[in-house]
Amino acid sequence: MSILEPLEITDTHVVVKVLHLSAFGLVWDYLKRFLNNTKPISSQVLLFLRAPNPTTQMQNLNVLLLPSNIPLDEVSKRHQHSENIQAPSTCKLIRDQSYTVHCPQASKIQPKKADFNLDFGPNYHPTFEIRLPTNTEEVTIIVQDQEKTEVWEHDVDLTGPRRESLQRNIPAEENIPVEDSVPAEEDVPAEDRLLLVRTQFVNRVSEPVLNQLLDKLLELHVINDDEMQSVRTKVKAEKARDVIDTVRRKGTEASSVLIAALCQVDPCLSRVLKLR
């Protein structure tokens, strides 16, 4: 400790001359950042299962790596069309470290690796996506760190009540009544609802209704002029397939527009397809 003689004193400042400073503050700040980045954080592994796709016969199991203080209800609000698979979720993860997910029953896992970071909200996107056949009843999920050490493992049962209900609602044959084939609106996204009624839509929709739907989709910028002209030149069945498939591929918002337009243009058909 030393006493510094002031060089100048003003109403607001005291000016002193410091010949040297300790490097301790700089070194300690660096050490604290290093230690904080290598210290395990209490975390959780959350699993959300999407409704199966009846065309590809595949389903997605989303894996989220999050700090343990994030409420499950808050995350579930961002995954309303998925079922939370309850499992012991507690684990220890290190910030900015890379992790991988392994599942022997998976058809595909993407991405191959991902960093655990704290930039998770407010959307809570999946860290990993595991693609599985729809008839898969149990899977083993393993999370490994970059040293290939297992930090979390669990045998997951996929046969929950909601999943069984959704699978019963997927038409296995074309002659199943459509009233029994479509899940309730709150159960699946709009593009999946269109997929479930695709065959019935193609068989039942009339050409005048298709032309009106094309006009509305163009007005609302769901399709462009080239897409509209391409569809208009085809026969009715091909035109119907192009309309529903083109819109489905554009996601939930576009699919919701098509459903709303069909309810307006042909209320009877929309009731038959249970899209109202």
C-alpha cells in the first residue's frame, strides 16, 4: 500500500499519477471466465414426440438440452403439437461444450453434434432431432460429451395415451371414413391435417372450387403467378394434388390459409373433411 500525492484537485476530480498497476485483476478476470466455462451446470434433457407422418411412416423425437431452472410448462407452450415424453431429465452439462446424441433405433439423428449454450429462449428450438419408424415402441437415448463420456442415458417408452390416439386416427386404408381419420385441430399442425385428408381432398374437390382456391391463394401471396399457371393447365386430380402439396410444403401458415379458404369456398366439403 502506498500514499498517492494529488497532482491536481478540482471541484469534481482528483488527479494522481500511478506508476504501475498489478496484473492480478486482469489475470483473475480471465481465470474466472475460464473456470465458469468449464464448470458443469445443473441441466435437463427434455423429450418431445411429434405426431407420426402417415405417408413416410416416420416420427420425430426432439431432444432439448436446457438449464435445469427452465420450467417445463414454458417449454411445452412452444411445442403444443408434440407430446412431452416424461423421463428423469437431470444431468450436468458444460457451457459451450459439444454434445452428441445416440439412439440405436434411429433412422437419422441431426445435427451430428451441437454446443450447449444459454441462448435458449424464448423459442426453445430442439437441440437434436431423432427420426424413428412409427411402430417404434421403445428407444434408448444417450447423450455424450466431446470426450465421448455418457452424461445422460434413458430407455424411453414411446407408447403414451396421446400417441396411441393419434395413431388410431391415421388412415391405414383409403376406405376408412374421413370422419374417423382426422385428429382434432389442436392435436396436429395445419400441414399435417392437410396431409391426413389429402386423398379425400383429391377425390372430392370440384374443379370450380379448385380455381377459386387458386385465386385466393394468389391474392394472399401463398403461391406466385408461375405456380398458379402451372397448376391451372393440369387435369382436375393432378391440379388438386398440386394445390394441396404445394401449400403443405410451405408450412403451417400457408396450410392454415388453404384450410380457411376451403371453409369459405366450400363449407360442405370442409365439414366432411373435418377441417372446420
